[in-house]
Amino acid sequence: MSEPILSLKKVNKKIGKKHIIKDLSFDVYPGEVFGFLGPNGAGKTTTIRMIVGLTNITSGEILVNGNSISKNYKKAIENIGAIVENPELYPYLSARKNLIHFARMSNNVTKEDIQHRLELVNLEHVKDEKVSRFSLGMKQRLGIAQAMLHNPKILILDEPTNGLDPAGIRQMRDYLRKVAKEEGIAILVSSHVLSEMELMCDRFAIIQKGELVQVEDVSNEDQVDLANPHMIEVNDVEKAKNLLQNEYPDLTIEIQDSIIRVKATKEQIGSIITYLTSNEIIVYQVIKEKQTLEDRFLQATNGEVS
Ligand SMILES: Nc1ncnc2c1ncn2[C@@H]1O[C@H](COP(=O)(O)OP(=O)(O)OP(=O)(O)O)[C@@H](O)[C@H]1O
Ligand SMILES: [Mg+2]
């Protein structure tokens, strides 16, 4: 992989006696959508505020494109586009005029850049309408176009799907993925709603009470040695269940209609199928239940959500 665009190294944050962020380390790479997940109060916003220099880091370091946010703020921040709370927009100006206004604050933004950003977030058709008439989703998208005006290498969005309906979330997902792939920029998006992040992110980090629980690929199908729920459809469930209980006393076996549900590793499943078929059970199909991000989160946090 290339060099990370964002690197957190053993970051800690204390406010008064409260230890809010504890030894947090992770890297975000160009072109990826990185989910920063955790329940309410886990420390997502605090971390993001440190990344964008809105609050001090107690100890540790945050590098943005190799520049320390605390020692070299100006160089580091140049690489970041962010929406931390709500996007700041002028309701009485059109989408295009809002962007022209914000473009004045950065160097070298051309009319073409503005046009390109409007197209990218799919607001080209309403660019001359007043923002006060925009839906929440449209405002979020305009906020993103605004945050990207100075061509940042990483876009940081704190809970961008908050308040959006399912269609809005889907649109957001589509254009964030498009932005990451087409522009090659990294996107860090925080959320406490895990199910919304599954299709949006390439990788994710989970934090809980200010500590990193795990970082992994979304596509990362569980490791081979992990026991996962499998559904086995057979011709005779009762007989199959008895056979399995005798042969594999440690397995948890449930019956659902004509299906046996077992939590087993890949290896175990192989031997289970052989055992059943050699005992005159017909196995119609075996399906591994897909673990959702939520399942994995609960597994990683032992079911504790906050
Ligand atoms: N200025 C502050 N002073 C004291 N405690 C704070 C301060 N800011 C945040 N905290 C505490 O730090 C913890 C993390 O808060 P933070 O807002 O970062 O969580 P979050 O993950 O963004 O939560 P949410 O999903 O609700 O947005 C919370 O316990 C919060 O009460
Ligand atoms: Mg927050």
C-alpha cells in the first residue's frame, strides 16, 4: 500500500480528569473510504476535532500527509477538507454562489473547478436554486463540494448520514465512493450506525470508550479459524441433530424447520458434512450466515455497546 495520508500515533486526549481518548492509532490511505465507528460518546467527534486542529492533543501525534497537525498546522491542514458539525452555508444564496463565496477564501479555484464539484455531488441541475429550498441531503452534498474546493487529499466527515432518510444515505454512499475512487482522495467518515457504513466503507476502525477495538476490511470475510453460524439443510433434521450431538458434543446445534444451525469453523463444517452423508443423511445445502458489521462489532466488544 502507498503512504498513509492520515496517521494517528498513540493519540491521547484528557479533559480535566477525564481520559477521553486512549492510545488511539490508525492509518487512512489515499482512495479509501474509512469508517470511524463507535457508539454515542465513544470519542469520535473528539478525535476528529484533534485531527482538524480544533482541539489540542494531550499526547501522541497526528500526521496529515506527513505533517504534524500540532507542530506544522498550516501544512497539515492544507490537505484536509472537513465538515465537523453542520456545513456552513448561506441559505439565501444559490448552490453555485455559495461555492463562489467559499472559493474566495482559497487560492486558485476556477469556475471550472466549481462546475466540476457541483457535478461530482450531483447538484449541477439545481445549482442556481437557493440553498434554503434544499433538502438535508442536498445541503450535505453541497457541504462536501465546499469542503473539497481547495483539492484536499483527505475529506473528514463527522456523522454525515445523521438525519438522512434511506434514499439520502444511499446517495451519500454512492457519491462518497465515487469521490474516493475518481479523485483518489481518502475519506474518513464517522458514524454510530454500523449498518449504514457496511456498504459505504472499504475499511473501518471501531472505538469504544476512547479505545480502539479493532481495524479491519469490510470485505474481510471472517478468518478461516473462526467459528461462524452455518445453516445445513437436510432431509431428516431430528436424526441429523442426534447424530451431530453425539459426535460433536461441544457444538451448539439448533433446529429451524428443515435446517440445522451450527456455529462451526470451516474445517468442522467439512467433517460434519462427511459425517452426515456417511450416515445416510441427505445434505441439500450449506449456507454460511454472513456476519454483518453489527455482528462483528458486538463480537469485538463482547456485546457491550457503550
Ligand atoms: N469539552 C468536553 N469536556 C468534558 N468532556 C467532554 C468534552 N467533550 C467531549 N467530552 C466527553 O468525551 C466523550 C466522547 O465524546 P464525543 O463527543 O467525542 O463522542 P462521539 O463518539 O462523537 O459521540 P456521538 O456519537 O454522540 O457523537 C464523552 O464522554 C463526552 O462526554
Ligand atoms: Mg460525535
